[in-house]
Amino acid sequence: MTAFDFSQALAPGLPPPAAKWTGFAKYNFIGGHNDSGLLPVEALVAAANAVLKREGATLATYGLDSGPQGYRPLREFLASKLERTAGIACTADEILIVSGSLQALDLVNGILLARGDTVIIEQDTYQGALTRLARLGVRAVGIPLDRDGMRMDALAAALAELKNRGVRPKYIYTVPTVQNPTGTILSEARRIELLRLAGEYGVAIFEDDCYSDLVWDGSRPPALYAMSRNGGVIHIGSFSKSIAPALRVGYIVAPWDVLSRMLPLKTDAGSGALEQMVLGEFCPAHFDAHQPALRRGLRKKLDTLMDALNEQFGTAAEFDDPKGGIFLWVKLPDVVDTQRLYGAALAAGVAVNPGVEWSTDAAHGKSRMRLCFANPSPEAIRAGVAALAEVCRREFGVPDRIANVQQRTRT
Amino acid sequence: MTAFDFSQALAPGLPPPAAKWTGFAKYNFIGGHNDSGLLPVEALVAAANAVLKREGATLATYGLDSGPQGYRPLREFLASKLERTAGIACTADEILIVSGSLQALDLVNGILLARGDTVIIEQDTYQGALTRLARLGVRAVGIPLDRDGMRMDALAAALAELKNRGVRPKYIYTVPTVQNPTGTILSEARRIELLRLAGEYGVAIFEDDCYSDLVWDGSRPPALYAMSRNGGVIHIGSFSKSIAPALRVGYIVAPWDVLSRMLPLKTDAGSGALEQMVLGEFCPAHFDAHQPALRRGLRKKLDTLMDALNEQFGTAAEFDDPKGGIFLWVKLPDVVDTQRLYGAALAAGVAVNPGVEWSTDAAHGKSRMRLCFANPSPEAIRAGVAALAEVCRREFGVPDRIANVQQRTRT
């Protein structure tokens, strides 16, 4: 009997097949991984113990005893935490727990977007947002950023230009508080202006706040959701960066009118309950205390990374000191094509995110790269940056050896 | 400022909004819930303790140390378990852990189906499979079942008829081992015939095995995946019925050629890791011992349900004793419209699944209903069936009071 040929049965337009996973790169500067040494393992074990002993039998029902919006104690923690830190006044009924903020992206897109729609997005932005929009056949209009986040003059011009053409964008997607990948924080003045423009043009705001717990000094501007006077904001967040990414727990904050349209698209019979239960138990007692420790550890790694870049790349690597988070957005000399660098570096055991994947503007992204510093050890950060500089020099002639030696003699 | 109106921004064709969750019905005969008293809570607590203490720090990386296919120890347990129980020879590399078998349905559909396609499906089948196909714009051709599962004469006729019209179905979806909702097991002779027909017509088989651990006597025919000689089968399963539904852990078994097409559609950055870790720790030691205890408990509840139906409905309720599982497929007199019964019963605190939602044939489903018996207590089963009979008598005149009394005097 001839073997069945699945390839003839495949739907048209599928993405290329995945490559087999062969482990993380030796020097891994990609992915939103966290620092394994900073994970609050003992407290998570204690939380798992307590909550499973007390409520483990509720795992027998889909949604536990909390229904499709997710474990109620976790939603109640979030309501109080969001009020305390982000100024958001909402109840547990306006929160939907989801399987990581990626499911949040899918649900927001699911209720709002149709093929041919237009959205506004930060020019440098999360790759997963861009790939989703591309798959949905939605046009992403990129707005440039500066050190205070999305530029409001550029946003105003884009909205006016779209309106002239009869196009109302479905939303303005923004990561206003520790932007991915630039690490900027949208200033409060700009938040006011963003809300004003969105109101004027009748456009919803899609606020992705998943890094907002990682502002170095622990203080953050109020969320757009909190500042909005017309209620036209959907707010999403995650425990991936503040606790642990593998848990896959995120959330959406929106009025019931909006959540009630998302729930029928959430056809997964609920997100993983054990994660929700453990976080619901852990967070009220430990979340607040965990964040400063986590931030201190991450800040130290960022310093290590910036020192290593200065040492190895000299002036060839330009970057701003990010206001928080787990990544650094680096500009290399124009001669460097980071997509090509990516391939050569990976062969040398160094994984980086090429900028072209994190920007709506290929020319702007071409010589930029994103470096995630949370996961590698300080030693790996230093050795990885040295290996990357070596590859970059071999492939593109920069950084030159002189600058490197000059830097080194200074340390 | 006027409030933002999200309704003007919604994508066209959304499902109706969800109603607010108000708790489970008092007598809850819907949903694949399990028996909370049969949940192995202590062993799960111990597993969580052990695995988190040993490997908790790996939660800092997406996919733990196992990559996008899921926690490797769990995949290794599955490979050995599937060989032992279902005769499937596969390695951990041919298994993809997913967020419940619902994500498995989405991924299989995602790689194979396009709008306008046709699939073959059991006439009485899982509602979630039918609603997915409807949303995808895929035509579902239903094949009637009898006590040995899908009827092969009807399948042969449907395949021939489709071929005459130039239609090659994308797959034959079947729940062959404890079928949902009929509780039948496809006989081994029919499995051979099904595989022969699928091979002859060049159609893939989509085998949903999520109830196969719940065969009363613990013995099951080999999986279609194991029996296939051309490799044209995709096999999915779940821990929802064998351990706990709220965990949301399922799996797909398929050749790498097929899995490699699914992985790029699994854009969730991995399924919940804590659930996978706990199951990976629990299962090698406890899975096998847990199943017989669970089956004995479920069988007892089924007996309670069948007794209650006999007592309350007499001959008005027809059903076959299912070969395993958590539900009973009940035929009421033709005069009963179970969709209408559903509404009236819910008002009286009794939730049932109307048959029309679980069948490709509305006329066939009209007077049928699915009753899940795993979750309610024996007392709730008896009281719920009595309340249901009362509503049914009031609405449709059956069961008549005489039969009821006659039955009662016999007990």
C-alpha cells in the first residue's frame, strides 16, 4: 500500500513547516524568557500545595467554580492590583483570563478585524502582533517612536491622512509602558493626546501592558484604560514577564459588552486551571514583594549587556537605556543587515532578533536588532556579545578592531 | 464626551454575545465534567511538589527545556502509554502537547480545511466539532451509527456518491472508542473496513480518542492510527476525561511531516507548562492505577442514571448501555422536541444537551438528548431525572403518569 500523502490534502496558504527544535542557542538573546534564578520557586510550590489541597477537587469541572472568565480569586487579585498600580477601576467581571497575552491578541483581533481592515501600530513593535496582522490580511500603518514613545505628531498626521482616504482604522495598538522593543514609556502628556486623537477620530485603543510591572523604579503612568474618558480602550496584560512565561496566563480588561463578544471566540473550554489557581494563591501574598527583586536582577543584567556592547562594539552599537523590561533595541551601522547577521550569528551559537521582523518599516529595521537579556547568565551575556561582535566584524567589517581594543583598555 | 461604541467596530459575522455565567445548573447533565470525588488530588499535590521543587526554575523559559512540542517527560509517558494501550508505535517526537483536544481540533482543521471543503463525520457527534466546521464554512456529511459505531455500508455509499460528484473529503472524523454521544465502540472488523475505504478513496482519518481510557472493562481495540498501513491517520487524545478537564492538556499524534505544518499555527508560545509538568510527574507512577478506580465510579453513576430514567420515564426513554465514558444518548418519544425541553428544563434547574446540537441530522436529533452523568452526585442524578420527567410531562405529555407509577411500584 502506498503511503498516504498529506501534502495533497493541505489547505492553501499555510506558513512554511516548522524546523525541528534543537534546543536554545548557546547565547540566547531572543524570546521573552526570564531569569530562572529570579523565579519565586519556593513560594510557587507553597501556593500549589495550599490551593490544590483546598480546591483541587474543583479541577473536575471546566472553569473550576468560576465560569468561562477564569479563576475568580485571580481575577479579584487583578482588579485590586490594576487599581493600585495602573489606576484602573474595574471589577472581576470585566476581566477575562486568557492563555497568555497571545490569546488576548487573537481575541481582540477576532472581534474587531476583517480582511482588508487597517490598524495603527507603533513602527517598531512586537513581531507576534505584526505576523498576526499579516495572516489576517490587515494593513498595519506604523507610527515612529522617540524616547517618549509613539510620536503624537506622526499619529495625528496618519489619522488625518487615513480619514482623507475614507479609512477608519480599527484600533491603535500600543505597548505604552516599556514598549517592545524600544523600552520607552509613553509620557503622560502623550497619553492624554493619544486619547484625545483616538476620541476625535472614533478609533479604539488596544493597550498591551504586558511589561508594565518591569519599570525600573517601580512607578508607571496610569494606564490608558484608566485615563480614557470615553471607554474606548481594551487593556491586556500578562504574568509572563512578572512571574514566569511558561505559565501562559494573561488577561483582558474590557467592558462586558466587549468581553461578551470575545467569549464565544474563546473555544478552548477555559485556560489552564492549575496555573490560574497557583497564581491566584501566590499573587495576593507575594506578587508585590517579588517585583522589586525581579527588577533589580534584570537591571543588573541590562547593565552587563550595555557594558558588553560598549566594550565589544564601541560606538558601532547605539542604544538608549530602556526604562524597564527585558530587551535592548540596538542600532548597528547602516552597513549591517541584521537579517544576514542573524543567520551568521546563529551558526556561531548566538541568537538575536533581526530588526526587520520587529518593525513596520523594513529599511528602518534593517540595521537594528533586539537583544533579550533576562535569560542568559552575566557570563553568557559577555561571551555572547563578544561572539556576536566577532561575527559582525567578519561579515560586515564593523565594529572595527581598533575601537574594540580602545574600549578594552579602558576597562 | 460620548462613550465609545465598540459595536460599530466589530468584525462582521461574529457569533451572538455570550450570556453572563451564573453558575452551573442545580442538576447539571451537560459538559464533559468529571466526578470531583474521584479526582486524585493527593497524588497531584505530591506531583506538583516534586516537579516544581526539581524543575520549577525551568518555568523561566517558554517551552521549559522541551521546545514547542511540549514537556518531554509527558510526551515520553504518552509514547509508552499509547503503545501499551492503543498499540501505537510512536516516539515523543511524533507527539505535540496541546491545550486540550479542542486546540487539537483547531490545529488539524487549520492545516487541512478551507472554506467550501467537505468532511465526513459521524451523524451523531461532538457538538464542538460541528460548530467548528460550520464556522469554517466546511460541509459535514454525516454517517449514521449503530451499536458497533459508524456504519461502513453508509460510509462506502457516501464516499462513492461524493466521488461521483468529484468531491474528495478532507478527512473522516471519528470518535471510534467510546463515541460521543452514543457511547459505542467501533468494532475491530469495522476499523479494518474503515481503513480500507479511506485508503481506497485517498481520504485521511481524523481519530479523536479522548474517551478511550474510559472503556468499562479496560480493554479497547487498537487505535486506527496503530492499525493503519498507509499512515493516513491523525490521532488526538486528552487528559480531560482520564484525569481532570480543567487541566486543559491534550495531544496530537502524527508524523513529523504533519506536525511540522501544525506548529506554525500554534501561535500560543506553548501550552500551560505547570499542567504538563504535573501530569508528566503524576502519570508514570499513577495513571494506570487511577483509571480502574475512575471507571468503577463512573459506571456506578451510569447505573444510577439508567435506573432513574427507567423509574421516571419508563419506556418513554430509550437508550443503549454505553461501553464506557461519561454520557448517555437518550431517545425520547417523537413528540418531544429536546431543544424546547432544554429551555423548560433549564428554568427548572436541569441542564441537558439537546440532540439537535449533537447531530448532522436535525430530524434525527430532535427527540434525542445527551445526559452527562460524571459530575452530579447520585442524589442529584435521581432528583434531576425526576425533575426532568416532570418538565417533559408538562410540556409534551410524556412520560405518562401511569407508566411512572407502574415503574415505581416495581422498585
